[in-house]
Amino acid sequence: MKKLLAFLLIATLGGAVAQALPFVPTSDPDLTTNYWYFLKTEGFYCAGSSSFEIVFKNSGDANNDNYLWCFVGNSDSGYRLYNKGTGRYLQQEGLVFNDSYTYTYYEDKDGSNFYLKFYIPGWNVYYYLFMNIYQDQYGFMRYMDTDPETKGIFSVEIAKEGAPVPADPVWTRHDMKGVGYGFIEGGNALNATETSNNLCDNNAATKYFGLVSNCWFTMKASTDVAVEWYSIVTANDSRQYYDRTLRSWKLQGSNDYNTWVDIDVKTDYPMPFADQKEVIFYVNDSRKFRFFRFEANGSGKASETVQISEVWINRQLHNWGDEIANILPTCGEPGNSISVCGDCGAKDLIIKNPTGNHNFVDGTCTVCHIHENETILLHNGQRVPYFMWGVHDYRTGSAGSEVWPDPPTGWPGYFELDLTKWHEVLMPTACPGHSNGAFNNLVYNSHWYGEYNCNYFIRLFVLNELNPNDIFTFNCVHDDNMVVYVNEQEVINIEGWTPTQDNWESSHESFNIPASAFCKGKNIVSVYIQQNWGGAYFDCELRMKTASNEQGDVNGDGEVTGSDVTALYNHILFGQDTEIFNGDQNGDGEVTGSDVTAVYNIILGL
């Protein structure tokens, strides 16, 4: 009997024959150890019918035995298709398995797809099975001569009842401990190039792009491995197509490719709008697995498309190359640059500190406009994005009877927090579309997902020196209610949202924080935002003015002028503390009109 060339090549591999097949054959379809598969061609699942036809429908159902098939035979006699629901072998248009119509062959196409081919000895002719699709999206198996335009290309998918343990794939990448990982199978993409195998090709410049419902893939590790952390690399054009950003997913593990357990599940995660950015997730799971499955469950786009570049298990070894200049720092504002890994193409955002080379004229820098005695401790994200640690939760109950969740354990501290439950949020953060209209010029770099929820944020900074007369100003845009803590002490508690303006300078609110809340060395600012309806937005910065020793210098600009009188008036009449360093000019322990008189006397030289 003649063999297909492809089959002869496979057969010469000896014991590797079974591994080369995308299915596991059986000699008896009634054996309980059978593997049952979905059979699919050109995007349609195959089902058996009582008339021995194979019909094609849009989606398979593993609970319906008519969709389950097994392969009966061997490499010598060929393979027959057996349908579990009908209990019959494939029989169509006189194509029966008898002495005249004997052999069904498997011909590998690309390792996961294949052709089924009948050999008719009496005619010495090979025929391919193929499908005709009608307007009602049903079709039937037929046979035709070897026309490449009518070949039926089939693929198998694992049914719920069992799956063969996949052979070792090509190890396309390795973690820092040398464990290899390789792609096994995955969901369909929306085009021929941005497919699921790109999720494990160690190339951050390629991606999967498709429907969320099809965004899944499995990979195998070269040895059993515990997941300390894993990372997701955003797509190569995430900044442009931010509405395709992944937001909900789960990572699972298995040792038999049948039973899967959750390793980590994320819902409404604010992934950054950054191209080819590796985002790390800490899990520290002691269980060891050989197989891993990643499944997307949501994105920012209403039509539910999503794009991802890579999914990696455990820490990756990067070869960071030269920095790509993005935004240069100025005297008072930071800049950033992006480094690209020469091995995988992942990108890393690096914040550059301000140069400090101010050009002060009359006490104000002509470049960044800060005062000569002012320092920006934490910058806002309008010019350069920054990360804050964050975690969010949802309220229960309807408006008017809502119940807000308890804060995370250790809040509002830092050292007691379990950071495996926190994430780095690229600031500013906002709900989709919130920057349109009134906030048109307010950028945002990550999604704030959902309504009726709350976010907890923390930022750390260091104070080398601290004077009790220093003034700290917290500038922010918040939507909605906000509570701010410094070193676990509540310093701001405000209801409502920032008035809508068209840019940061005119829209941000300012709050003075007493110097007594801070300490020399490491400090933590903790912010709670309660988003109770409508849009969501948050960005902040922290500035410090060094205390002035000059008598009469109320606003701390190093001079005693009419602006100091104005600052005192605003404080006394309207409670505005933003520009107040030392309002008690006469030393009586109060800030009253007598202090205004004291400043007037200094200005007049009395």
C-alpha cells in the first residue's frame, strides 16, 4: 500500500510518531480511556447526524456528544472518524469503509491542522474530504479529486472529557532560572498575523489582536515550576489603541492538561497605555505546574476586542539597550526615557529627575515657574506619567443606602500592606472618555474601570530636611470624594469633585498640609478616592516651600511686598492657606488684622 510522503516522514521518527499527531488514536471507540475531540474546519465545528452526515455549525458544545469525535485506526491502516453521539463511523455519499474504500490518512499541515485523505485502492486515487458552506451556515462532508482549492483543512480542539498531554513544544524563551516555555495552542485572531502564538514568541513587537472571547492560549514549561510572579507585556501600539487594553483575565495551571486551577484572577485592572510595557504581577504560589493557560475576560473596548504582546511566567532576564530620549527633564520638572530590551523588545519607562538648574528672576524661575524656596516632592502626571501603588474595590447597595468596602489591611500605612494584592497604576488615571469635554486637556494614562467603586493609592518620598515652618501644598484633581493621609494621619477630607476646567493649571485644587504631619526621612502619602457616580479622574502632586526667616514674608517668596498683605487678607477673610508661611507676624499666637498692620509697617519702614 502506498503511503503519503508526509506519513513516511513521520513514520521514520519511530517513537515520535504519536507525539507528531495532533490527536491520540484508539483501536476501540468504546474504551473509557478514549480522548474525544471537537473537529473543526474553516471556523465551523463538526457534528454528527443520524443520516451519517457531518454538519457544520458556528460553535461546538462539549456537553453534546454529537460534537465529539475520536480517531480509530493506526498508521498502517489509516484512521476512521467515529462520532460519540451517533455511535457510527463517518459514512457519506457511498464513501464506506470496506474493501473498496479502505484507508483514511492523516496528512500534517502545520503541527496543529491537518488534512483527512481517503485512498480508494480500486481506483488508485486519493480524495480529500472538504466542506460546502451554504447560506444557512450548514454543510456536508463530500469528496473531490485533489484540488488544492477544495482541500478540507481540519483542526482538533480538546473536549471536556479529556485531553492528551501535549508533547514538548519549541522553547521560545526562558526565565532567569533557565526554565523554558513554549506555545501549545490558542484562540483565533482577527487577522492572519496577529495570532495567539505571538503571546509566547519572546517578541514584544508582535501581538495577539482579536475578540476577548478568543484571547486564550496554553503553554508548556520544560519542568514543573512554581509561579512567584508573572508578567503581561502590552501591545506595540497600546498608546494609540488604548480602548483595546486588557482589563480582566485569569492565569491557570495544570499538570495533566485536563484539570486546571486558578493561579491568579484580575478584574478591572488599570493596565497602562504604554507600548510594549512589561507589567509584573506578584502571586508567590508554591504549587508547581507543567502547563499554563491564560484567558482574557474583558477589555476597554465596547466591541470587546483586545490586544496583548506577551505573557511570561516568573522573572525575565532582560538585555536593556540604549535609552530612547522621550521627554527631557527641565530644571524643576522630571523627564523620561525608554529603554528597549535587545532580546525581546520589551520597553521600560525610566523617570529622569529634574536638573535643578533654575533660572531665577525676582525669586521665580523663568522656565518652570517655581519660587526660589520651593521644591516639587511628587510631580503630577500631566507632563510625565508616574506610577502609584493602588487597589480598588466596589460598593454594595443602591444610592442612598450604599455600603462602602472596608479598606485594605494595613491601610493607610505601607509596611503592613500585602503588595501582592496591590498594583502599579500609571497616573493620571480616569474612566474612558473622561478627558473629553470639560477635561479635554487633562491626559490620562490608565483606565479607572467601573462605577460606584473606590481606589486606594500610596506614594513614597524622602525628606532630607524638615523645618516646622515649611509649608506643604497638595495639588490634585479628584472625582469624587477624597481623603488624604500623611504618615497615617488624616490631613484632607473633602466631598464632591474638582470643578471641571480644560487644563491642569486652572482645574487642580490646592490644600495646605501642616509640616507636623511629615518627618525627616521616608514619608508616605495615602489617598482614598470614592467614585460614587459619573466619571472618575485622579492626579496629584506635592510641593514644599522652605520657611522664610525674613520678618513680614508671609508667602515665603523671600520678599516683603503687597502680596504678603493679600495673602494675609485671603487667609483671614476666606480661609485660604495656600500662600501662608507665617501669618502670626506679631507673635501673639493668632492671625488677625494686627498681623496685617505689622506687615504694612515693615513695608513702610516703620
